[in-house]
Amino acid sequence: MSWHPVPDAAALARALTAPASAVPVRVAGIPLVLTRGDDGTLRALSNECPHQGATVCRAAEHGVASLECPNHYWVFDLTGTFQGSRLALDRGRTAPPDPAENLREHPCRETAGFIEVQLQER
Ligand code: FES
């Protein structure tokens, strides 16, 4: 499986310098959201909601702890793990772990100002 360069990686790397950031991007036509959590780890996640396929992140966000799908308000942490729906979370309920409801993670690496993603088959 080959590595795909992320377009405009230098600008993206700058946008992701702060922790708790998320930036939507397309790599080889695949919608992804790059995140950098509080631990500084860069991740490439699918930007298609596992519920009904809506775009989860539509614009760059900074200082966020989670991503929220605008369609039915499913909430994911910056590692892509499904936390529950906004309505349930607001009532103090979290979802039981279910990998099928997480945003799929693709391997990514950052070297010399470039970001590359290894796209995984569905
Ligand atoms: S499509 Fe994302 S919560 Fe329904």
C-alpha cells in the first residue's frame, strides 16, 4: 500500500501546529480530516460519518476536544472514537465501545514538513 502526499501540506502542518486541531482535506479523492490531539499526535481519519455518510468536519477547527457530525450530532473524539450522540451526551450518557461507529483511521506520517497518508481499503 503506497503513501499519498497530502496537498498543500505546509499550510496544513501550520494549521495543525496547535493541539486540539482538526482540518478537512481530500487525499486521492478521499475525504479525510487530519487531527492533532492534546498529545500532539497527528491522525488521518475518515471524514465520512459512519452513521449515514455525512461530512463530519467541514472547516478547520482549533481548540476542540471533539468533532460533531452536523446531521444527527454523533460526537467523536480527535482519535475518531465515537462518544455518543450529542443528545445522549448532554444527558450524561456515553455510548458503549463499538469500532464500527468510529471514524476510520488511516496511517499517516509527517516528515520534513510533508504529511503523507496510507489509504486503507474499506
Ligand atoms: S450522518 Fe452523522 S450522525 Fe447521522
